[in-house]
Amino acid sequence: MNADTVLRRFFAASGHIRHPESLLRYERVQSHLRTYLEDVAAERLGRPDRALLALERQFDDGTPYARIMGAPELLHALPDFLAPPQLLPDFHDRLAQISATSRLAQWLCSRRLVQREESWNDVVLTRAAAEQARRSPAL
């Protein structure tokens, strides 16, 4: 399953949120995460994956990361998504970003979209990044 499908399903499963402003926040978080994946996380991939993305961009430069990369690569990108340069500027959006990212890491494991043993380091790093982001002076 590619990252696009994973994100669509995860955020659809988060649809239990009824308050309109919360729904808008989650849409902003998803948009920001998708932009981060294409612009930042793509540059941090290994050489073979970067080459694959470069080839894909020749045909369609829209969202190659989301189309080609899978759940393991998505999970691997999550800790850096919670680093200070990536945190959303609005206080409430940032809280939603931290919460959604932490839940996404757990969701990937609980749905068995990643091998828990092989991806455990990324889960732990995401949890630590979420905790650090919660303690950020900006919050």
C-alpha cells in the first residue's frame, strides 16, 4: 500500500472528529505532511529511492513520494515531521500535528502495514519526537 492510500485511510478513520474547526485542522496537518513528504522527506531517502522518485517526476511531478513510497518509508519520515522547523505555526494546528503524527505511527503498526519488529525504532523515535514537540517552548 502506498503512502497516499495510507494517508487517505488514516485521515478518513480520523473522521470521527465532528467539530468543523478540528476537521479543518486535520486537513491542514494532512496537507502539511504531504508537502513535507514530497519536499523534505524525499531528499532524505537513500540513493536508490531518490533515483526512483527522480524517474517518476519525469512523468508526473505532482506527488511521486506518496505514489511510490510505502508505509515503512512513511513511518520512517514521521520523527523529522515533528522537528521544530516542520511544526505548524498555529498553536492548535501544532497540537493536532503532534497528536495525528503520533497516532499515525501507532495506526501503521496496529493495521500491520509495517513490520513492528523492523520498524520499532521509527515508532520509538516518533514517540520521542512527539514528546519533545509537546515540551517545545513554542507551545
